[in-house]
Amino acid sequence: LVDGPVLRLVRADAEGAPVDAIVVYSGGMTDAGDIGDIALTRLVSALDDVQRLRVPHLVVSEQTRPVRGRIVRSGADQRRLAGLLGAGGEVHVVGPVTTTHDESLAFATLARARGWTRVRAVTSPLHARRACGALEATGLSVTCAPATARDIAIARPTTSGARLALWRDAVHEYVGLTVYSLRGWL
């Protein structure tokens, strides 16, 4: 019951023509401005792609939130980690963003300003279909690259807890796909 609906969400495009940049969707942050586990997993996969494919530009999306009367931002932590993990190219920060739609628009705005037409989008496996669809709706040519799932096996989970977690995430994404489709964002 879980495998089919979960695996239909995963979009992994074949590597084709070279891309101008790799964009990585955010995934949460702490009140200290440090990115969370999901965002770190996505960033590590994106950095692997930057180095392996020799792409000169990495684009991350910054999240913000008010904490005790000040605005906390994730951008500094994202830049720092990209440097520590060997970005190898130029790191660009867009935002602030709050939704996948916001991120897609921000990525597209930077791409147009820089003259980029082809990007590789990195996000969580179950989020890939919606994120890449929203980015394609901006007019960019997109290669979708799901990040390596480091918290749970996507294909054939063996425990009931893993199946429940995947089912919960799948329901969230199917609702998101429906909402984005109804709003014309895909």
C-alpha cells in the first residue's frame, strides 16, 4: 500500500545536457539560524552534484523567522556549510522564502538575471515532483535530482514506523501537488 504511492512521487531525471547552476530547496532551520536535518541532507547531495558535475554555481534559498524580537536567517549557515563541504563554485543565496513556490520564483528570478536557462534542482525524494514542477512552471529547463534519503529507505521500507512516516510524507505531498495544480503553479 505504501510503495506505489511513495515511488510515484519520486522524480529523478536522467543527467542530460550540462546545467548552468544547481539549486537546492531549503528544508527548515532552528531558532539559531542553523539549517535542520532535511536542509542539510539536501545541501550535501547538491554539493556532491556540484563537484561531480563541475557546475560553477550553487543556489540556496534562505529562510527567516522572528525569534525574540529579531529576525534569524539561514543564509549564513548555508554559505558556511557549503564552504566547509567544498562548494567549489560560487554560492548564491535567494530569499527569504517560505514555500516551495516562493523558492521556485526566487530561483527563476536569479536565473533570468544571470542568463541561466538550465538548472538541476535538488530536494528530498518525495518533494521532487512538486518542487521541480513548480520550477519548470517558471520557464526554466529543469533536471530533477532527488537528494539521498539519509533518514529512511524510500523503496521497500521494512518497519511499520518507516512505512507510516513515508505514508505521512506522501499524503502531505499529494495534497501539495493538488493545491499547486489548482493554483496554476505546476
